[in-house]
Amino acid sequence: MAANCCNAAKFREGIMAIRKRFSPLPGFGLSLGYTIFYLSLIVLIPLSAVGAKTIGMGWEAFWAAVSNPRVVASYELSFGASLLAAAVNVVFGLIFAWVLVRYRFPGKGLVDALVDLPFALPTAVAGIALATIYAENGPVGSLLKPHGIEVAYNPNGVLLALIFIGLPFVVRTVQPVLADLEKEVEEAAAGLGASRWQTFVKVILPHVLPALLTGFAMAFARAVGEYGSVIFIAGNVPMVSEITPLMIITKLEQYDYAGATAVASVMLIFSFVLLLIINGLQGWMQNRYSKGA
């Protein structure tokens, strides 16, 4: 028995040595160096340039630029609408993914392909289409107007555009996780007397929650920086429906580069903190689920 264990251990060591020797990618040192170089070139250097430009303007000028009432109103709209749109997409994205994974129906392939439409559609085209449909004289807006519901050219239009561009992130993140969840698990829960709600809360939700948080983070990150699909339907009314990316573009057009980088740095800090919190929560949920399993 001891000899067999020793041989098995040597066999595993031999397999590990072969894997290290014949790895299809370069060694750790070269791969790590290339990763850091590429990350610095694409991400860290541009972001450090924003920080350097902001630091050079001084505290008083920085505070005056980022605390302007018009800029603060754009923060509230951009971050508030992005969080709300991501939350809406979590709910309906889960429903979309569930239908695509669990059911068969005519035109399923077409519906599955249409989910990716916001990825392929130019953002400006999406904004024009949404504004045309939901304007007061549009096919949908004209039906909503008699009920006192206005969508285009106000904050509701911003929220609609952000929901449109963020839905695929949640669906495509949750869909493969649901596909890996065996239907027999749900049947076993039902056989043990669990109701549909208990099955969802106790069985399905813990399994898909990390993916839902990932989809939420991705949808939020995309929504915060969205510009093209929003400006055509927002109306861009000062203090009402101006988003922060539009404020940055406006400052750049006025050659106020320092003010633009100051506003951009505030967006960068807030976005990084929120994403860090979401990723930490996602990691905590994954650890809790793995320990529970």
C-alpha cells in the first residue's frame, strides 16, 4: 500500500513537471512582465496623466471645478441613473437568462441574438432610435403622453438609454452559470417539499449571485461612462438632464483641460471605490458559497 502511494505521488510530480516544462505560454517572469507593461501602457499611464494634470491645478481651482452646482447635478444624475439602471438590469437580466436557458420556443435563436444588439449597435444610433421612438410624437411616446409619462428629453430618457446598453452584460454573465445549474437540483428541492420561492432563494440565488454581482458591476461601469446613446435622448438641460461625460466634453470644447481632468478624476475615484466594494462583495459571496458547498 505504501509503495502504491509513493508511486502515485511520483506520478503526480512527473505530470506537474511536464505541465511546467511544456506550458503553451511563456514562463511566469516573462508573462508577468508583459502583463505589467501592457497594463501600464494601456491603463496606468493614461490614468496617471489625468491625475498629474489634476494635481498641477491646485486645490482651490480643483474644488471650484468639481463643486460647481452644474457639475454636482451631473454627478447625481450619472451615478444615480447608472446604479438604478444596473439594478433594473439585474432583475430583468436574470429573467432573460432564465428564459433563454430553461425554455424552448419559436424564435429563441433570434431573441438570443437580439440580446447582443447593444454591443454591436453604435451608441449614437441607439440614442437616435430611442429618442425617435419615445419622443412625444413617436410611436411609443405618443401613447405614454396622455397618461402624463414623458420619457425623452429628461432624466427618464437617460435611465432608459442606460438600461438598454447595460442589459447584455447581465444576461451574458448569468446565462452560462444558469446553464451549469442542473435542473435535477431544483427537482430535488421540490421533492423535499420546498416551494418555488424557497427553491429560488435557497438553491438558485446562491448559485447565481456572484455572477449577478459581476453583471451589475459591468453594467454600472458601462453606464457611468456612456455618452453617445444618452445625449440624443437626455435633452441636455442644465441642472436637469446633463450627464458628467457631457460636462467633460463641454469643458474640453472650452479648452478648460484642467477642469475636464478634475471632473474626470472625481468620476474615476467614485467609480473605482464602487467597483472595489462590488468586487469585494462578490468575492465574499463566492467564498461563502464555496464553504457552504
